[in-house]
Amino acid sequence: MTPEQLQTAMEAAIHAPSLHNSQPWHFSLDGEGALLVHADRRRQLTAQDADGRELAISCGAAAAHARTALRGEGHAVRLTIRPDPYDLDLLARIQVIGIAWPSHEEQRRADALA
């Protein structure tokens, strides 16, 4: 993932909805340059979300926003949910795999993120 692609993905992801705007995620890059979305248990609102369901939904929204923004810029993207069955806090992996024109619907969604 280029620095520009990473910037696009991260800017979109931080605007994703989350329980009380807790933003219970953090990001990293793997050795192949893919963006990893991790659950940040320190930001889990345990009184309202004891089982972490809302945390997982929030992380999914962040991953979806990142993917949508990248698609809107014409990148082919592979989104893998729970890419490592042994790491329960690694919730998504987003990898740019090429170039692809976004569909009208994908472009409309990307434009709506702003």
C-alpha cells in the first residue's frame, strides 16, 4: 500500500461510526503492505458492550470505510475478515491488489464518506 493509499484508507476509517465515538480500533501494516484493523480493547466500553459485539461492529465499519474510499479512487481491494484465526483482535486485512474502475454505486458510496 502506497503512502497515499494508506492516507486515503485511514482518513476514511477514522470517520466510521462507533459506540459513543469510542473508535475502538487501531491500525498496522503487515509485511506485504496491507492495512490491518485490530480491536483496541482499551477502548471497549465494557459497561455497555461487555461481550465486545459493538466493538467488532465498529471495527467492521472502519474497515468498510477504508475499503470504500480505496474503491472510490479506483483501486482493486481485497478485504479479508478475521485473517488470522489465532489472533482474535485482528479483525480485518485490507490489501490493494490492482486497479479497477469503481462502479457507479461504489463511487456514490465513496463520495458520501466525506
